[in-house]
Amino acid sequence: MKYSIHIDHNFKIIRYTHSGIINAEDIGEAWNKLLVMKEFTELKYNLLSDYTGGEFQMSLDFLPKLMEFMRAIKSIVRGKKQALIVDEPYSVAGSLLFENEVNKEIGFLNKVFATETKALEWLL
């Protein structure tokens, strides 16, 4: 498995960490795990997605498909926060495009960060 998911009950955050090459199937697999977690679906825990050392291998044409998925789970993610920690330039660009679209259309509050410290400050 290329990623890990851990629950921080003290801060009510789900920590999703993924490094290396990251493709659409990897993202989908992780989201399938998140969507069966009570903390994410019912208890409204926020999400810290750490892609430090990762590199998205998805074209920007993937964004409409991702937004279609977000529309389908809008009732679960609307009003939640997701902090994305990204350090690879192409992945940062893609994450910023996602941030803009998902915030505006879905109400899933996303923000891109370079460090965990800043990401946690925003989430908490």
C-alpha cells in the first residue's frame, strides 16, 4: 500500500499520507477507505492529506472526473476542511486548481500548504 490513514481523536483529524508516484487509482482507493470511516462520514473529522515527497501522475483533464466524484459525496464533505501538504510543483498546481473548484462548487473547504505546521494551524 502506497499510503497510510491514521485517526487523531484528540484533534478530530484523519491523517492521510501518500508519497511516491500517485495516480488516480491510488486516490480513489484511499477515498473508498475514508468513505467507510465513521469519523469521516458521521463524526465530521477534518482531513490532513500529506503528499510530501509525492508526485501526482494525473493530467489536469482528471479534474472534471474528480469534481464529479465530489458532487456525488457533497453531503459528506460539505463544510469539512481538508489541508493538503504538497511540495512538488506540478502537484501543487493541480492541488490549487482543485482547491478553487471544490471550495466554490462543493463547499468542501480545501487549502494547500507547504508545511504540516501551517496545515494544522488552519485545520484547528
